[in-house]
Amino acid sequence: MSVLIFKDTKIYIACPANSATGGPELLHQLGYHLINDLNIKAFMYYYNYEGGKFKTPVHPEFEVYNVPFVLDIKEDDERNILIVPEISAALTLLKKYKNIRKGVWFLSVDNYYLSKLTRRDFFFKRAINKLLNILLKRPLLDFDITSQELLDKLIEKFDYRNDQLLKLANFYMTQTYRGLKWFSDLKPLYYLSDYLNKEFLETQTDLSKKENIVAYNPKKGFSFTKKIISSAKDIKFVPIINMSREEVIKTLQKVKVYIDFGNHPGKDRVPREAAILGCCVITGKRGSAEFFEDVSIPDEYKFEDKEENIPKIIEKIKDCFENFEKRYKDFDNYRQIIKEEPQKFVEDLKKIFVKEE
């Protein structure tokens, strides 16, 4: 079973305006390939554009995809299709249109649940922390929006099988194998992953210039990562934060190891960016990292984020430093998979969207 495309079908892809995170880039990649590989009329549908300081809803980083856009859908026709990401703000759009066929693309599992949090749910804790940061130079409340404890509570509270908005959709897609398993009760459910920006895929790295440095993302799993850092005073750690794409590339080209003990809500990009730029990758086992199909690194490089594993993680980091040429080869298969992702994306896209004969 596939999604039928008519000669006059138009596909609208809901996307937040002026946002340059991984999700919006993937949504633009979808539009690009629908137009250029499947010859389907596709449009970005920027649902939250308010103008202001932005003269256009298209973020400068995504102008290269050259996907036309609309700010509303005028043709609410059953021959057309609306695709929305899994976050609550986008899912509500499914109520806005009556006739158009609707699809939901789960770019992650976790963010489906986390997006149901309101500002009121964590405003107080964040406000207190901000004040204490100013007065005491440190937060008092340990509030992690990606914590497993919070996620478990949301999963218990919100059963996707009872979500009336999801029931409005005609089909579903997921970016991960984890999503295929998690949302298995939704039918039809297709696998459609993603691929890295070509700037990463086309960059050549001189391995001889690698240094004994570990890179990490402080926005992902930092509560555990900082314990590793404090237990390894003799190792240099570099945070990947507030960097341009060029700065990220230069940093990852320089370091030997990238660690990620975040929640891996979807098939995260930074571990793949690190691997393709010649890093050894060490992750936790939360979220999509649990699945080899989503994070295709040898199991010896995956550790549960428990304090008792910190010595083993540090030992593995030092092993990568001291035996880098050998350990680098452990990721040959992962890098090959990453290189093939653009082609596989188009192949999977053609299986999902099939033109009327």
C-alpha cells in the first residue's frame, strides 16, 4: 500500500518559519526531493510566520533547497496532501482542513510527547534557575526537559493510540526504526529517514591532524556528561554549542572522539556528522541509540548512562586516543551507511508516494 499521487496533486509540508534545527532541514529536504526526484508539486507551508524582523519565512540555510512556500493552504482538496511533523503545534493543523489527505511524519519519538508540555509546566523552575544563576552563579533546581523521568511521566499520561489529532491522519511516516516499533499501531506506517547536509558528506578530513580531544553536545545529556568530565581531569573536552556549521565541521575534524549521552529522540545528526568527519563515536543507550539500525556503531561503544560505567567510558575514550588508527576502522560500516543515506532517502520516498498510472 502506498500514497497515491495524481497528476495535479500538491503536497504541502508544514514547517516552523525561520528555524534552522535538524527537523526543519529534513522537512526542506523532503520538499526538495519530491520536486526534483519524484516530479511532484511540493510547497513548504510555514504555519507560524509573523513577519517582524524576518522579511521571509525561509531561513537562509535552507534557501539552497529552493522549495516554494505558502502561508496557508487555499486548495483543501482530497487530491492534495498535507504532511505535518509530530509536534503538537503542527498536529493541530490537521483540524484546520477537512478534505485534504493528511500525513504525520514522526521526526522523533520523544518530541511527540515533550511538545505536549506547556510553558506553565516548567516556567517556575526555569524562572527560579535564571534568577539563581544571576545571584549565585549556579542553578538550584535540576530541570532537564529531556530526562527519562519526565519522558516516562508523559508517556504514561498521553497514549498516542487515543490521540484524536493523530486519528485525523490518513498515513504516517517515521524517521527511525525505533519509531516503527513504538508507533506500530498506526497504519499505514512507513519508514522515511534522513541524511546529512552535503557540506558534511563532501568534506575531506586529514586524520593525521586529529588531537586527543573529546567533543560533546551540552544540550544533550549534560547531567551525565559533566560527571564524565569531572572524573577525567586529564582529558580535554570541547562543547559543540553556539557554532556555525563551518565551526562544527572544523571542531569535529580536529577531535578524535565524540560522546553523546542524550535522549536521542530521533536518529540524531551530530553523531553521524562526527563519524563522517573521522571521529570515534561513543553513545548511551537511550532512545534511538538503543537500536543498531538507527545508531549503527559497534555495541562496545554504547554504554548505559550509569555512574558505575563512567570508568569504562573513560577507558574507551583513552583507547580511542591511543589506538586511533585501529578504532577509526571500527566505524567504517557506520560511515558507509551514512554515505548511502541520500540515495536510500529517495528510494524510500518513491516507495511511499506512487503516481497514478
